[in-house]
Amino acid sequence: MPKFVIERSIPGAGKLGISQKSCGVLNYMGPQIQWVQSYVTDDKVYCVYVAPNEEVVRELPDKANFPPTRFRKSDQ
């Protein structure tokens, strides 16, 4: 299954506990999308997901209410 990276610009991201909300949305969406890993900096969050297609991944930020800055399909 393809991997996708979602980049989000969120001021103060390093001090926020946004992963709990995202995990709750993932549970709601079911097994069609799987979280792999996240990287958090002071003002950005990069999340790696495995999903059958980009459309499924694009649903996640809408439901979690964390707007994406950029979507990328991984080559790895």
C-alpha cells in the first residue's frame, strides 16, 4: 500500500497535544488508513500514513480539523 506524508503548519505545534485527536479520528475511519509515524517541530507536524489512495488520506485532516499545508505521496 502507498505511503503518504501530510505536512501541517501549526504555530506552537511542539507544545500542543494534537496526536490524541488525530488518533481518535483514525479509529473512527477504520483500518483503511494507518498512521506510521509523526515528526513534530516548533511550528510544523509531518505525519506518515499508509492508505490505499490519496483520497482516503485527504479525509483525515478534514475530520481532525487540522488543515494540511501539503500532501505528498512517498516514493518509499
